[in-house]
Amino acid sequence: MNLDAIWSKLFGKGPAAEKTLGDYLSALPLFQGLSSRELRALEQQVYLRRYADGEVIFREGDPSFGMYIVVSGAISIERRVPDERRIILATLLPGDFLGEMGLMDDAPRSATAVAKGPSEAIGLFGPELQKLTQHHPDLGLKIFTSVGRSLCSRLRRANEELQRIPRAQESVVRGAGHE
């Protein structure tokens, strides 16, 4: 053993260990209720994907096969509007996830996801989740429950945003009448 290795062991210095998929998964709120054994089982069913700047992860209208969790970089969620422009609905950062509706139904993608800069994402796809659920029903239930809660939370936020639109329009109309 060389001197650097000894100092490294004593003081924790030296090259940082590369994170495993399990490390990423355990840090995500979506999977925080899972035991280390459950995380290892989940880790066997996910994939790490790397994307270049501007690379499309999926397109609006594509078949939905599963979800992605941003590990590094950023991913924008975009949607085409009637005049063919694209609007950015959200920019997702590490820890955020997208495409989870693809685990719940077979409807086409509702938006396009594009990497903004070099990015990495963990993919969890329907067939693997079904296989995992068959072998570990409690784990499958935990994952589906967590994804369902997340969908409910997002739906509530969207409803709150929609409720603000008429009020904002009313204040604009009222403000226009006082000029």
C-alpha cells in the first residue's frame, strides 16, 4: 500500500467514488421509503441514459414506454401550440422526473423532452416495472403509490394555476377600462 492510499483511508481524501444508480435512486424523494434491499432490486431494472445538448429524449405523440429521472444537466419539456411554435412548459433539473404518465397508461406522449446541455437520466420502463412488480409486489405497490402521489400533486398545482387565469384576465380587463 502506498502512502497516498494510507492518507486517503485515514482522512477520506483522494478520488471520490463514482455514484451508483442505487445512490441516485436512494436520494430521490420518489424512492425515499424504499429499503436498501428494495433499492437494489429497483437498480437492476433501471437504465442510465446520456444525452447531448439538444438531443430529443421523446417527442410529443410518441408511444409512452416509461419515465425518466434527471441525474445531471437539464431537460426542457416543450409543447407545440396551434401556430406551430413550441413553448417550454418546464425545465427539469437533477432529481426531477418526467414521463411518469407512461407508467400509468398507454397514451402517446403529451409533450417533447429535450436535453439542455449534456444531461443524464435514469429510465424506468413499463415492462421492467411490471416484471419487478411480479417478483416484488410490495415494492411495485410502493413505486406505483409514490408515482400516483406525484401525479396527484402535479394535477393539484395545475388546477391552482388554471384557477388563477380567469382572475388575471379579469384584472387586465378592469385595468384596461381605467385608462
